Amino acid sequence: MAKINFLVNDTVTEVEGRVGESVMTAAVGAGIPGIIAECGGTCSCATCHVYVEGEIAEKLTPAHEDEEAMLEGAVAEVRPNSRLSCQIEVRPWMDGLTVRVPQI
């Protein structure tokens, strides 16, 4: 398990992510607003777009080509710390991960 902090409109919701599941799956399971997940985690939409914050962001595996292409179609502003939450697999060392859900 790893604690994931979701920031939505400056409200923090802490969710226990199971190792091996995606950050998107943890968000959907907890009912985090703004994580729509239309494609169910197949990297074929950008409705789970988040901004990864803090030091943990620097330790994540970089976005692959398909993810970067999908982010180009995101509704919210794409920033250097933009990721699709379906492409971030929860790992024990991610405890305390903070992701901000973009405001649309």
C-alpha cells in the first residue's frame, strides 16, 4: 500500500493505493472528482490527466510516446509534470505521492 494525496480544488483526499494498481484505479475506487477514466486505463483518452507534484514526480518512469501523444489532446493545460494517472503504477516507494487534478 502507498498513500496517495489527491488535490482537487485545494481539497486533499488521502487514498490507500494498492501496489500494482494504477493511480487512476485508486482514484476511481475512491470517487475522486475529475478522474473520469473513460477508456478504463488503456491510455486511449486523457480523462485521467493529473499533475504529479513533489520529489516523487522526479522518480517516476518518464511518460512513454503513447502517453505523451494522448496528453496533447488533454482538455486542461499540459505542464511538464502532466501525466495520465492510468500510466502510473503504484509502488511502495511512492508513499506520500501527491497528484493535483486539473480544474476544467
